[in-house]
Amino acid sequence: MPAPQCASCHKARAALRRPRSGQALCGTCFCAAFEAEVLHTVVAGRLLPPGAVVAVGASGGKDSTVLAHVLRELAPRLGISLRLVAVDEGIGGYRDAALAAVRRQAARWELPLTVVAYADLFGGWTMDAVARSTAGSGRSRSCCTFCGVLRRRALEEGARFVGATHVVTGHNADDMAETVLMNFLRGDAGRLARGGGLGSPGEGGALPRCRPLQLASQKEVVLYAHFRRLDYFSEECVYAPEAFRGHARDLLKLLEAARPSAVLDLVHSAERLALAPAARPPPPGACTRCGALASRALCQACALLDGLNRGRPRLAIGKGRRGLDEEGPPREREPEQEPERERSGRPASEPVPAF
Ligand code: SF4
Ligand code: ZN
């Protein structure tokens, strides 16, 4: 059966059906609609004001690649300027190839790129060293927890270094739904209540952060990358398979098969959650070491580093810090249904169009 006409331009043949609406569109109209929706998210949420210097957390993966590309398209209309900030966690055989993809993107799109390394920021600690230190400690499956806390800090430092006023990350709707599920499964009410919205306004002196792709489904992010022929890196980090997030991801796929709106329903449910007064955690104070927001004497990053430096990583993430355990990577672990890609970036096999 021939593909129907594009429901938007009524000229070209449709190349896909939008996963949620079922609307048949050609590639050009789909990309235009995707960009318009991100623009609406940014403008309606007042996420990036005119004049903002925006640090894009660039990992070389599909989400941050799509985010950087879309924001570059929208930058003149939004009146913002972009900087790419990549974090080198020090993961042998993985991050170097991903950083190579970021460097290609920066060169192609003529965007300034800054790379910040854990080893430089955190007294020589790399993720590989953290993994060795935690091996056999009972925390060896929590590499992503350490990494997530340190990466947040590193991205903040990199953004400040390049003079950014705002930080954006590429979390999509599926990532956010997984996080909501994980927080439910852990019974972490505090994180559930904080997890709603499109970002954080920059409490405690931190730069404002937002997630312009938070309402975009992972499938559409992949389709956008396909139709725009974006070069990205999609190998899985060596530490990803152990993460708790993988279980939430599997569960979400099952839920979505039974109820296609499950992803967005979960994202919106987090926006509407409110904690009973008795369940609210005390307001955070400032870390006694670095001044960042902290619910205890030390912020999460300083507590993790403190434990590592003392050779007792269990000190850093334990029962007292419920919710930190096994955070898992929101994006480095690529979904199984994505097109395979070579390290060089071009797709080894394209996503199968709906027609
Ligand atoms: Fe860090 Fe992501 Fe690797 Fe986990 S999967 S260790 S969060 S880079
Ligand atoms: Zn601190």
C-alpha cells in the first residue's frame, strides 16, 4: 500500500506516523513540528530568556545531539547563544569515542566546546578509579550513582567556566518517566516532589537548569536525529548494565505497550504531586565545604568524594542518603530499538519508517 500524503503539507508522501498522535507526516514537516514543539516548551515555560548564554550538556549521545541541533535552529528566534560543555568522566574505551562525536558536532555547527574532566575537578578521581575503589564494597553496582552526582557538579563547573547563565540537558520524556518510576519504586517522596516541572530555577546559587526535550518522546528524538541525519554516538557505557534504571526502563516499556500514554502520564503526574507537610524534608542548607545546596553538612558531591578519599565509599552513599543509591544513567544507556550506529557516527541501519 503506498504511503499516504503528508497531513501537513499535503504534497510529499508521508514518511512516518507520529508515535503518539498517529499523524502521518513527511520528514520535513515532522522536523518542523518537532522544533515548534520544543520552541513552545521553552517559551511557555519561560525556560531561556532572551540574552541567555546557554551551556548545553553535550555527551555525544542522541538526546544532547538533538537538543544542541534544535536549540541552534531556534537560537536566533529565542535570542540566546550556545556553548557546548562536555564532561570527561574518565571511562576507558567509552568516553573518548563519545567525545570525538561531540568535537565533530562542535566543528560542524561552529559552536564553542569546552571539555571538563573528573580527574581535573575531583582530585584525580576518574570513573574507572571510582569503580575500582568501590569494587567488592557492596557499592560496585552503583557506579552510575557516583557518576550522576559528580557529572552534575562537573557540568555546573563547566557552565560557569564558559560564562553561561543557564544549563540545559537532553533528558526526554522517557528519561523523566523512568526517573518518576524509580522514585516511586524506592519510596523516595522527596525526590518525587522535586522531580516535577521542566527544570530548576537555580536554588542556592546554582545556575538555572532546564530540559527542553522533557515532553518529547524518545522515539521522536530518534526520528528527528534520523531525518536531520545527525551524527551521534550510541554505544553503551560499560557501567550502564548494572544500573537500577534499566529495570525501570523495562517496566516502562511494558506499561507503554498496554497504555501508550503511560510515559507522558508519569511525567505529568510528577508535576502535580505535592507532599503532605509531615512528609516534607527540611529545607536544604549550604554545604560546609563548597557552599552548594545540601540537606546535610556536606552536599552529595562532597560527601561522595570524602568517602572515596577516605577509602570508604560506603560512607558516602548509604541508608542515610536514601534515594541516592543506584541512580542510573538517564541517557548514556541507549534504548534497544534505536538504530545501530558505528563509532564514526553515521547510522549502520536507519530506523524503519512506518510505511
Ligand atoms: Fe556515568 Fe552514564 Fe556511565 Fe553511568 S552509564 S557510569 S552515569 S557515563
Ligand atoms: Zn559540597
